[in-house]
Amino acid sequence: MKIYGMTDSGNCYKPRLLMAKLGRDFEHVEVGAGDTGTRSAAFLAKNPNGMVPLLELDDGRVLAESNAILLHLAEGTRLLPADAYERALAYQWLFFEQYSHEPYIAVRRSLMINPRRAAEATPDRLATTLARGNRALGVMESRLARSPFFAGETMSVADIALYAYTHVAGEGGFDLAAYPAVSAWLGRVSADPGHVPMGWMPGR
């Protein structure tokens, strides 16, 4: 299998982290932005939406969207709950990550560390992403004060998805010390077997 992605993207980190925790082999293909990367004709032929990550299976079929990739790769493994309710909880938190978490925590981090986005980092945009990102962290704090992981007693794809940008939220100006249950959860995820850092890829 091949995973097309960008090393410094949290969304692209998700499937790499999952594969590492499952001990599965894959090839990482680094794809840049612009006309020679995600907007190239060759890449757009694989994913017309022009975004990474993108999973390419051994038979040539492709799958886009980070959380859809997580669900496919986790099928039949310890990271996708067998219990129907716990599986639905995992789905719930995957949707939360994409709708209520990533648009604020990931975006604010990008605005603050990516020089190419400096013009977008207006005071209003930074204030809005900070407020809504902290709201998302507060929702996570409430859940993790009652449960060790998002879908129950064991780690799942929901934890992989939410870990990716939460563990670097400080780079976006979020104070994780204000969220002790979230901070403790980050430690549990990183202590889980097979954990690798964000910049990791096979062969390194």
C-alpha cells in the first residue's frame, strides 16, 4: 500500500500513526502543494479533490479523506471497536474532529507557524479559532474526565484522529495545561505500543 501525504500535516499523520501501531508495512509518498504536487494532473487523476492524505491499495484502488482511511485500515483490528455502540461512539468523535476540532485547532496552528498564511492570520481570525478551539478542548476534557479513551476503555481510531492535532495544539497558542484530562490522555496515546512521532515515516 501507498499513503500519499505531507510530513508536517496532522491529517496525513493519522494513517501513518495507525499503521505504525498496527505494525503494518506501507510506502510513504511525499506530495507537496501546488502544480507539481496536489494540483498536478497525475495526482488529480487519483484524487480530483487535490488533497492528501490519499491511500492507494495494492490493487490500485484509492481512498481519500483521513478519517475514512482510518476506518478502512482499522477494520478487524483492535483500533475499531467490535461493540456496536462503542463503534458508533468512535464515529461520533471522528465527525467531531472534522467539524468542531480540526477547523479551529489545526487551522490556528497553521496560521501561526506557516509564513505563507501570514496574511490570513488577522486578529479576528485568530480570536475566533482560539475561542472555538478551546471550546472543542473543553468538550474533550469533559469526555476524558469520565473515560480513558473516546470510545470507551480502549484506544480506537477516534483517539488517533484527535491526537494528531491536539498534541501539537500548543504550536497554535492553546494552553493544554488548562485541560488535565486531555493532557493525561495524550500520555496514554503516546504510551500505546507502536507509537511514532509526527515526522515519522517508514524507513526512518
